[in-house]
Amino acid sequence: MDRVESAGAADPLIGALRAVVRTIPSGARDILHGTWLGHPVHPILVQVPIGTWLSAAVLDLAPGRRRGAGVLVAVGLAAAAPAAVAGWADWADLRKPQARVGLVHAAANSAAVALYGASLAARLRGRRVAGRGLGFAGLVVVGVGGAIGGHLAYRQAAGVNHAEQVPALVQPGWHALGDLGEFPVGEPVRRTVEDVAVLVVREPGGAVRALADRCSHQAGPLSAGDISDGCVRCPWHGSVFRLSDGWHVQGPATAPQPVFETRVTDGRVAIRLPGSARED
């Protein structure tokens, strides 16, 4: 997998496939990402084909259960399509090393689908031994695809919340950021609190907003993004977060951005995490 991450042979294909996936309207892609759910949809959807195919393998080993195994193979094939579409939507917004591994993950899963399709065809034609053999082969390949998916999630941190650690890194209490005049109205400003980057925006009405600067999707710098209509757009993949509460208005981010409480005292701006102990 380390070699796959650094291999650029498939980069032209990655670029072409990304362009195709991004032709899907943004609203539909948000549904596929799981923005509405607050959690990626792809890991949920893949449970159906994997579960049905594993169950089919168990029935293939049990006497008199061949018909049930065929039904489960068919259900898994039907469920694989939406899972794949959601996976491609997530894949299109990954970094290059992640996208390279993701392409291998997709290739393995496509091979598994082909094997299960052949298995179902053989079963329908009464070729039970061939159908079972193709099904077992498909289960092995889909297991390899799942292992690669695990590498993407647990080694490369694809699809995880990259801002989750912020509350654990910032100590309770108020933290000074600077004079109010250091924050131009409507302009994103980056500050650091205990090694945590913070986006600060002074709104036209006078309110000062502060969010964790690193995007929850892929840790993009929100302070380099655009401010519009009370929101900030990540410059890397276009996720939009509301400044007032950090909510993810638009994906591919599926987790909200950590937000800070702010106060201005004697012309000095300070922030703290919500729920911090008050200091008078």
C-alpha cells in the first residue's frame, strides 16, 4: 500500500474519473457524501453486499440451502450499486495518495461484483458447483477490497473528522487573540491557540466569529477560503461551514467545524471552547 500511495502511473486516469464524478450536481453529491447524516454514507451502504455475500457463503456450505444462497447473492449485487456510487463521490475529493489507494480498492470491489455476477448467472443456469466456486472467489476478493478500504480509513484517514481533536488540545478558559483592529471586517484571519489554528472573522454587524481553521473533511485551511453570507468555503474541496455555529452547510464535509465562543473586552478579542469554565 505504501508503494501504491506514491505511484503516479494512474494519475491521468484519476483526473479523468474525478471530472466525471464531479459532473454529479452538488446537491446529489451531498446526499451521497452523507452531509445530511453527519456521517459518511458509503461505510453504511457496503454492509449490505458484504453481509449478504458472507451469508450466502455460509448457506453454500449448508445442505439444502442453495436457493437461499442465490437470493442473497442477487440482493448483494443490487445493493452494491448505490454503495459504489457513494464511494466514488467520496473518492473524488480525496488527496492524490488516498485516491491512488482508493482506485485499487474500487478495482478489487469491481472484480468481486463481476465474480458474484458470474456466480448468479451460473446458479440460474443450474451450474451449482461453478456458482458456489465463483461466490467463494468473490468473497475472497471483496475481503481484499475491504482490507484496502480499511487502509484508506485507518492508515490514511480518508473520511474521518480531521477536526475532532480540537476540544482535546485547547485548554478551558479564555484565550487572547489580539486587538479588535487586527481583524478587518469580512476578512478571514488565522490565529493560533495552543498550537491549534483558528479562523477568526469579524462580521459587518460587529460580531466576531471563530472556528477551528483546519477543515473537518481533509484539514484544508479555512482561513484561505472565501467568506460569504455568514459562511466560509474551504479552498480545497468546497465544503461550506456556517460561522455562527460551525455547521456544515455543504459537503463533502460530513462533520461540523468546532466553534469557539468569543468576547471583546477593552478592545481585545478572546475565545474559548463552549462549556469552558467561566473566568471572571
